[in-house]
Amino acid sequence: MIIDSHAHYNHAAYKNSFRYLCCDKNGYAIQEGDLAQVLQAQQEANIPYSIEPGINIKSCEEMLVLCKAYPERLFPAIGVHPTRSVFEKWDDRKKLDEMAAADGVIAIGECGLDYHYARKEQHRFRQYIWFLYQLNLAWKRKLPVILHVRDAHRDALRILRHHPVRKLGGVIHCFHDSKEIAQQYLKLGYHIGIGGSALQQEERAKDFWEAIAEMPLDRILLETDAPYILPYCKDIFTPKQLRRVRNTSLILPAVIEKIAELKGLSADEVERATTKNVIRLFSLPIEEKML
């Protein structure tokens, strides 16, 4: 059994019918369908569960509705993404507190810092206060965190080292950096989320592959960040074919195979361990004896 620890099926990209990526016996394939069909295909592929992090106030409200429509299959996390935080009203932070108390909420996130864009677009102070508020909320609710950190590891690590929320654990989502950076998060007790970034060409992924090889297996989670972070498949499909194709949890078998290759393990070992990891970290209501 495989669990996607980070997907956004509440995203507008999954409204109506759409084209999506999956794995088949020949590698990757593109299919077409709607969200209900994708979730059914994932159930049949033994990928029955995923965690749904929020990205802003509105998405959290809508995502809670979606998770209620698929109970015990989609698990909600409440949070404001750093690049979205600059558009949120500070007074609306109280809404996060209210939603975090809803039944079934398993984490706070995704939250963090993102310095990828031009500094004038980053609004670092607003990112900082929203990040700190959400860390405090996680500590208050005794929930783990789902962290989005891009080009901001120095500041994020400085904050996390001194915040008690580290005792509750969490995951560095969509990690794609060096083994030195990974080790700093691991020393603080965090897990590392690995998805389509591991399935890029060597020149883009070499340092990341080295980091994966040295990560303890009991600290790795599988994720997709669907509909984003497609694996490299331009040698299979033309740019026209890939246009507007959505990522899905159906690519996770390929992620497992890559991790297994890098760590010299079997795919079954990686699948079992990563599934146990996500169940334990987020206290998911799933029986481990099912594995």
C-alpha cells in the first residue's frame, strides 16, 4: 500500500475532465478523466490515501469539504503557503485556528518560507509572521507540520531550531537540495518528502540523489505535490502532449523504484517503510497490520 503525503486534489486543475499522468508497464502514460476516476484508479493501484495540505484560507475551506466527500481517503491539513500568505488578511489568521480544530485535521501546513521569486515579490516579513503563527498553532493543537521551504533554508532552520514544534515532528515537503541541507533537517527530527524531483535528468537531480542515498529510510515520505512536479518524460511525450497534463499519485511506483535504486533496497522495502512512516508521523487512522 502506498500513501501520497502531499497532493492538492482540491486544485482547480482537477475540475471537470482533464489529462493526467500515470505509470504503466511501459513507463509513463497519459490518461483522461475526472477526479472521481483518478481517485478510483488510485484505489485500484493500491494508492488509496493522500494528505491534502491547504495553501490559503479559501482553499482550506474548500478542501475540508472535499475531504468530507472522500472520508478516510483524503486527510486534511490546514495552512497558508508562504507565497500565498502575502495576499491574506492578517485578521483572517483566526480562521485557521477554527479550521485546525475540525474533525480529521492531521497537520498544519503547508507553511514555511519561499525566497524563490524577486525580493520585492517575497514580502519576507509577512511570510515570517504567517510562518511563526502557524508553528505556534501547530504547537497549540499538538499537530505535526508540513513545511514548504524554497531558497530559504538558512532562515527556516534558524526558526525551527528554536521552536518547540520540532518535538511534534513534520516533513520538509518537496525537498530538492543537497545532503548537507537534508542532514540539518534530519537532526531536528523532521522527515523528508520525496516526489517527482527525484525523477528528473541526472544533471538536475545528481546532488539530490546523493542526499536520498544517505537519508535514513525511516525518515522518508512519498509525495507528488500533484498537480505539480511532473517527472521527466520528454523523451516519451512531445511538448504538445505534455501541455496541461496533471500529475497524480499514480506516479508514486516510479518514485519508489528510484529510491530503492539509490539506496540499494527492494521496492517492497521502500513501499512498506514509507507507508509506515506517514501513518506514524501524522497518526493516520489506518491499521499498520494492513501493510
